[in-house]
Amino acid sequence: MRQFIAALFAILLVVGAVMISKRIIANRKKPEQHYEKIVKTVFTQVVENQDIPLVVSSSGQLQAKHKIDLFSEVQGILEPTGKDFREGMVYRKGEVIFRINHDDFSANLQSQKSKLYTTITNILPDLKFDYPDAFAKWQAYLQQFDINQPIKPLPPTGSEREKFYISGKGIFSQYYSLKNAEVRLSKYVIRAPFYGVVTEANVHTGALIRPGMKLGELINPTVYELEVAVNISMMDLMKIGNTVKLQNLEHTQSFTGKVARINGKVDPNSQTVKVFINVKDPALKEGMYLEALLNAKVAKDVFVVDRKLLNDNQLFTVRDSVLKAVVVNPIYFDDQKAYVKGLEDGSIILSKPVPGAYDGMKVKIMR
């Protein structure tokens, strides 16, 4: 009996404890949660529309205006000239750059001259009796004939019979073969066509030169040409002879050039035209990149903003500490800035982008 009473008491105690705990939980009041709203601080600027001259920039790579690839048309051993052919070596106009050994060819040329001299000598007796009027001029030609000098032009023929006779003796064919050989002999010596500096050297003294072999490259370091692409809408401002301001990509050096040529064809893909600008300056080197600044038209009633502020042609203005999206009309872009229309004078806009900005967002202006 006592065990039954003890068990019943334990059960009642547990049930009472559960009911009391439920009541306590039900009566407990949850503390109110307070969230602090974060208001971002923004940087702003006041709009003041102005008339601003647009400067269109276009970059390109410098190329020497006068550049020549040096090739050989003959074969032989490269002889020394007193100046090593190396990159950076400077040559005056007319100075010998290469001299290729031509002993065999020169000896063969001398032999051909000797044969022509003999052929003309053999026809003199016939000329004296059959063409007495032509004898004196051919005799004078032989007297002036110098085997060590370039061949002189043959005497003019006075009649068709004389011409046929001279031709039949093979004199004309020998003469023109000699002229061709003399032209070829001149190719064993290569001279600088202009004042220049070597930018590529592929051979050295003693090398065997073969026809068609590229020997090197020579450029004139005093005049360079810059090729830039200009939008077709700006071509009415580009004229041959116009002065153009140039600068390096770091904007630490500036130069002055002149428009030398304008391509007559428009690139169908980019709708641009190639413009070639001549520039002279000792600081310039071939291969440098330069930026051309072309003065374009004046944009009226525009405001310049950072390109990063534009999003689908919209800018954020600040009114009563609230962001308001405004649609603008961009009329020109450069590398960093955008020229826009549609902003009211005196309105306040963001000067730096705000991550996550949206229309109606509360902000605090940085004072």
C-alpha cells in the first residue's frame, strides 16, 4: 500500500512540474529585436554644364618613314668594308654597306669586252671598202675603247644596210650582253640609299652570300610615321598638313606631328579611316606607341563624369539624402570620362560609385 501511494505521489509531482514549466514558458515575454539601419556615406559633386571642346584620341605604333630590307641579288663571299655590319651601326647616304667578292665575274666581264673589241676590229676592213662613210666613226670608237672602263654606247648606224651588217656580225648582241653584265657587277656593292641606322643584321664578314638572302634592315631614324584609325564622323576635321599633338602612353612626353596621308578607304568593320602622321624628334624610336590627340567639335551644354558612374545611361542624383536614378544622354567617351547631356545645373550627383546603389536608397553626404 505504501509503494502504491509513493508511486502515485511521484507521478503527480512530475505532472505538476510539467504544467508549471509550460505556464512559465507561455508567460515569458520575448525581448524586442532592434535592427540598426546602416546609411552609407557618399561623395557628391554639383553639376555645372559647360561648352567643352572634344579631343579625340587614337593610338598607334611608330614606323620609320624610310625603311629598306637589304637583299642580295648575287653570290659571293662578303668582304670587309672597314665598318662592321651590326645593329645600331650608322651609315651615311652613298656609303658602302656590303662588298661581295666579284673577282670571277669581273674577269668574265673583261673577257666579253675583249671579244667585242676584237669583233669590231675584224669588221673595219670591210667597212672601209663597203661602208666608207661608217668607217671613221667605228675606228674612232675603237680608239676610245677602254677595257677597264664602262662600255660606251655604240656609234649610231647611218643606213639600214649598215645596221643589218653590224647586227649580222653579232656586235649588238655582244654589246647588250656587256651592258647587262655591267649592271649585274654593280650589285656586288651595296650602298646606303639614305642616312640610316641598322636595325637588323643577319650576316657577317666572310659569310657566303646567296641570291635572295636577306642581309639586314636599314631605317632612317630622323623621320617616323604614325598610323592611327579615326572614326568616319571625325574625318571632316582631318586635312593633309594639319598639326596633331602626340604623346607617349605614360603622358610624360609630347611631340608635334603633321598629317601626311589619309587613306581613301573606310574599314567596313570599325567604320574608321587610316590617317598617317609624320613626326620628327630625337627621342623617338621605331616601335614606340604614341597617342594622337585630335581636336574635334565643341560639345555644348555637357557635364563630364567618371565612366564608372554610368549604368545603362543612368546616373544617381541625391535629393533629400535619397538616391534618384536619372536618365542621361552620353555623347562622347574617352578612356576614363563620359560627356553627358540631360543633367540640370545645380543638381547633386554621385562623384564616386556606390556598391549596391538603388533608386530610393537613403544615403549620407560626405561633408
